[in-house]
Amino acid sequence: MTEFVLDAYAARSCPVKTQNAFLPGLERPELDESLQELFAGGAPFKADVLRRVLETVPHAVDCRTLRDAPHDVQVAATLAAMADGVPVIVAGLLPLDWHGHRSGRADLWVRGQDTPDARPGYYPVIVKMHRMLERQTPGPTHEPFPISPLEDPFHAHAVPVPGRALRVASREPDLLQLAHYWRLLGAAGTAAGGIPYGGVIGSDQIPPLGNRLGVAWVRLDAKQIRTFSRTAATGWTKRSPLERYDHEHAFRVKVATVAQRQTGSPEDPPLVVMPIRVRECDRCVWWQTCLPQLGDDDLSLRIAKSPLDVREIAVLRRLGVSTLTDLASVDLDALLPSYLPEVAHRPGGEERLRIAAHRAQLMVSGVELERVDDEPLVVPSAEIEVDFDIETSADDHVYLWGFLVTDTRTEDPPTYVAFSDFSELTEAAERRLADEALTWLRDLVESSGTSVRVFHYSRYEVLRIQRLAESYSREPFVWAARFAEEGFFDLFELIRTHFFGTYGLGLKQVAHSGSGFSWRDDNPGGLNSQSWFADAVNAETDDVRLELTQRVLDYNEDDVRATHALRAWLRAGAPPATG
């Protein structure tokens, strides 16, 4: 067995990744372009933050210039900078910690200030393109959060920011990464003395810093991470980032150690972990390696809507429930006494399992949409009925307002009306487009001389109109917000009340399962339409631009035609409740 080290992402990532990386004979896949794009968004942000630090902190050293140098040259440069007391070191590489199985470089190593109770040394700081803080009213259990500005990033200079707290639950991976770097500093003998701290530069605009970025300092030995505990009466306890990291890192060291011993012999020790399908799999280079290890009926693979989490799946597997068929047929009342004590890490364990089991039963039976009651399905009507849907860009600008107009007094087919702007929208341009679309709707309502009803699926469109009215307090936005209170009807609320969706209750699923409607595009979806819009805006030729523009318009038209088909199906009575 060879010596090995793990980087700062191992403890925060799926342990199967570590296992695959150390199994003999498995070649590490290349990161393809589509996966690279997922990670590309944070690179410019990080580069800009590091540039600003280098420009404003005197005597800071940038070790990125040595990225192509041999490993020992990079380590020597980092240690020399630390020995010289350089205040901030960018991307310095620390020595490999063979005993602790660690390697890595933080985005910043920030020198601790000389104090009577702490030796000189360094703290790790990382840069993340997401918010790290949330609002919280100061109280007996809440200490103000320490922040230091980019130009003065030292922990000793951090000042409390009242009303701010760390986003612990959603940022636990960041805290584990900081803990890894802290342990690496300790192994190198370069960690600051005293209380262990790590810093995160998130995207938060901090009011006391003039709405600028800053370093949020996290105490790594403070018990603040909620985690599962078999011994705690509530099923959970709180541990510090260092405690959580030490546990997760040690587990992955075990995984790597066992994986290295695999020779293909029946006497090999059993693998420590087996793949469980989670969201992380979508962007993991190892997914095609893991997928064949899961049977087609694997529970984590089959239930993608409101899925059970990794611990819940692992517990079920230990109890003999591994597949969709297993879950559909298991006696839940007999299973629960053994299951629930092991999944007390999150509330509602029994309800989550019962819903998953019900979903499994429907899937096995081939039922996609289940009627849950026999109450009447009341869909209001009007002489003019309008189906309505909007499309937004990745930066949250509404670039398309789509309407399907049906005059129920005639036999004429519905007419699709769209207001769009396929350009890099500014707020002013977005507002002008909304003004045009909602003025048209107001004119239709006021000039028709008859009843008009607007149908949509979910409250998203209504919320966007309300936001316009609140932001600009003028017509036609105020009129549209007022009209929406009485003249709009949300089909999703009706569906949610009377149906259970085996694969969810999204419009694509419900319209297809219920009314049989199909989209013309082979891959319809809101995120896809955002990509089509971006490609259309930046297309190199007019022909490509026109093609992609039409693809988005067709998609939006199909969305409103889907709501038209769905309400026709609902008015026809839909299926009766079963069971």
C-alpha cells in the first residue's frame, strides 16, 4: 500500500469519489467542457477578489506565479514567505502532510497579529461566490459576527457586525474546507497560536464596510454544526467544524486505505461505501463509473422527486430495502421501529418515508398522476380566456411575456401573442417590455366588453407583476397587480389540492400525464430556455440567432398551450380518486 494524501475537497465531497480515486485499475475521467462550465462562474469572482487583496495589502505575495514550478519549489517559496512574516500569501502551497494524509493550498494565508497569548502564524482564508451571512437579531445566544475589510483582512482587526450570523447549515462544506487547511497549517508548524479561526470571503455586501466585501471569520472550535447523534435524546447534537472535519476526513482515509488493498481476490476486504444517487452525481466525473453499480431499480436512482437523503437510503439498504420494488412492498409499520432511530438527523422521518413508499407503489403500478379526492374540480370560465407564461434570463430579467388568447364565443382557434426582447436586457429595457405586454393585456380586458380570465401555473408570474407594481407604483403595473387578485387563476393550486404527482407536479409532468400534451422541443425546460436565450443573444450569425429565438418562442407557446390543454382536461372531470 502506498502513502497518500487527500485534498481539501475530499472531506466535503462524496466518499465514493475518494474510493474510486484509489481503486486500482480505475482511470480518472477527464473533466468535460459541460462540467467545467458549472465551475467557471466562481473563477472570475475569485480572481477579482485576490487582485484587490494584492493591490491593497502592502507586501502581499502572489504564489500563483509559481503554479507551473515543481512541487518542492512552490512549497519552499510558501514556507520562506511565512518565515519572513509576509502578511498575506495568495495560493501558497504547504508541505504534504503524509502522517495526516493531507495536501492543499488555501486561497489566502493571512498572518495572525502578534499578541501576548498567541505566537505568530497563519490563518486560512477561502473565497466563495455565495453569501456566507444572514440577518439575525442580536440576542442572548447570538454574538455579533466578526468581519474585516479586504484591504485590512487580519483577524485581529475584525470588528463585530451586529445582526449578522453565519449560514452554517448551507455552508458546512466551506467550514470543513477551512478545517482541512487549519490542520495542514498545524502539521507544517505555521498555524497561528490561540483560538483556531478561518476566514471566508463571500459575495456578501456588508453595510458597516460601506456595502463592500469582507472576510467573515469563523471560529473553528465552536460547536455550531448540527449533526446526527445516536446517543443524543433529540437524535442530533452540535459539533465544531474541526470535529466534523476530523470525523469526515478520517472516514475517507479509511475508504482510501481499503480501496488501495483491492486486488480482485475474494479475500479482499469489502469496500467501505457503495454509490448512492445524489444531486452531486450530476456534475461528478465519476458518475459513469458509479452508475453501472446501481441496478435499474435502485431506490436512489428511481425516486428523484423529493428523494430520501444519503443517510436514509443507507439505513434502508442495511434493513434490506434497496430497490423501488422493495420499498413498494415493505411493511412500513414493521420497518419503522428499526428505521426511525437511525434517521433522527432531520425532522419528519416517518412522513418522508411514507411519501416515498407511496411514490414507489405508484411507480411500480405505472401511475403518474393520482387523484386524491372526489371533490369537484372547479375551473372558472370567461368569454375570453388567456393562458399566460413568462420567461426569464439567467440574470433574472423577464425577456418574454407569452399569452394564448381564446374567445370562447367563437370556434376560432386560440391565438398566441408574445412580447419579447432578445438582447442583454437592462432594468430599463425589461421595464419597457413589461409595460408593453401589460398595456396590451389591460387594453384587451377594458376594450373587450366581456369577461376575461387569465390562467397560469404557479404564482411566479403574479409575483413578478407585484414586484413591478411595488417598484414603480405606476400604470399599467398597478392595474395588472390589482387585476391579478381577481382576474387570474392559478391552475397549480388546484392540481396541488386534488392530485399527487408520482414524478412531481411540474407543468411538464402534469400536462403530459393528465391531458396528454407534448412539447415540440425534445428537451423542454426553464433552465434550458435560459441557455437558448443566452445563445440567441450572443449568436455569431443572424441565421443562428433566428433559429434559437424561434426555439424559445415555440417553447413558450407550448407552455401556454399546455395550460390550455390542462384546464380542458380538468373541466372534463379528470380521473376519479382511486382507493
